[in-house]
Amino acid sequence: QKNTHSHLHNMGFLSEGKTLSWEEVKKHLDYIKKHGIIQLVNIYNNTKDRKNDSLKWGDEVEYILVNVDEENKVTKLCLRGGELLKILQQDEINDPENCTSLWRPEYGSFMVEGTPGKPYGKSLGDFLTVEPNMRLRRNLVQSLLKENERILSITSYPMMGVSNYTVPPPAEDWTQGSDKFSNSLFIQDQIINPHPRFGTLSQNIRERKGSTVDINLPIFKDENTIGPQYGTEYKENPTEEELNLPEGAIPDHVYLDAMAFGM
């Protein structure tokens, strides 16, 4: 059993490897579709007669890492997720059968994801272990943070893509739409997890679609509401380019153009 678990751990998320671009994927689409159906049928046939399996369930918590500047009352995304993940995964690597938590990479380099070390079961007693395990995981991450760092369990960081919003900061020579994976007007590829899966996922979705991701949120306007700008920071006197509607944007909407805003 221990060898099986270790094998699954190694297979689940490759630390190295080559991913395929969308152009390369298209050459194998028929194979992927055919064998996906074959695998589904095989799994169904192998499990259709199983009965009385014990219910197993769990939870998954994603943590956003932020850097807090108390003096200037500013927070920024902290891009140390990969660094912390390597430390958090050591217990599973060293003793996979007895670890109390499992840690996996998430889309952002400012994120880590934690789950219980083992599934919960069908007894009422299992419900009593959920909150303590959540607290344990949170404490494990917090124990690795620097003095000015915090973790948040929120859906999305509200200032993503605004001005100098990360630690380390975006490159000084960065220009809008210049990144290989996201090609975004607002965010940089450095906020994407460096694992090859995530950057390729972003790039392939964009290339398959033929443009960037388009997310438009309606602005509920009153007489004091100012129209949107499309630069990386708000300006009293924006340039004409910063007011021009990008392709995919809808007038009087907040416009987001990258997967990072919804992951």
C-alpha cells in the first residue's frame, strides 16, 4: 500500500516535464477523445457491481499569501507559494501513510492548497475532526511565514493587476500584453505557478479561443460613478489609450482578461 501511495504521489503532479502547445495538442485530439471514452467505459465496467462502499469525503482550502506593509497600510501578493509548498510536502514524502495534511500546487504562485492527510469517513466522529484539521493546516502555513506575511482564505485578491501589487514586483520593463502565457493587459506571468501545467493551461485556452479570456462585470452606476480605465492603475488624467475599450471588453463593465482573476 505504501508503494502504491508513493507511486500515485509521483504520478499526480510531475515536478518536471514537457507540456504540449495547443498546436501540438490538435494533432492528437482524435486519440485523446477515443481513449478518454475507452477509459470511461473500462472504469464503469470495473466498478459497476461495487456495493456498500464506505462513504469517504474531505475538504480543500486554498490560501492566498500576502505581504503586509503596516507603515504604508498596503498589502501585496506574496509569490512564495512554490517555496512554501516544497516544505509543506515533506511530511507526505517522508511518511505518506501517517501525514496529517496533503499540500498541492494551485494556479497562482501566491497560493497553496491544503487537504486532510486522509479522507474522512461515515461516522459522526469524523465531523469533529474537520475544524481541528483545518486549524492545523492553517497553523502549518503560518509557521512558515515571515513577520510581514499573512494568509487569507478569500476567493480573489481585490487589488490584483493594480499598480505594483506583488512581492517581488513586476519587471520594470513589463508592457501590457507582452507575456507568453497570459498575454494580459493587467497581470504578469510571474503570478502563475511555475509548474508547467498552469502556464500551458493559460496559453492553450487563450490560443484555442483565439483571444484572451474575457470577463465582464457590470458596473452599477450612479451620478458619481466614474467610467473604467484599462491601465494598471487609476489616473486622474488617463491617456486616450487607457480609456479605449480593449477587444472583448463591454462598455460600463469591469474588464478582466486572464484566468488568474478567477482561479
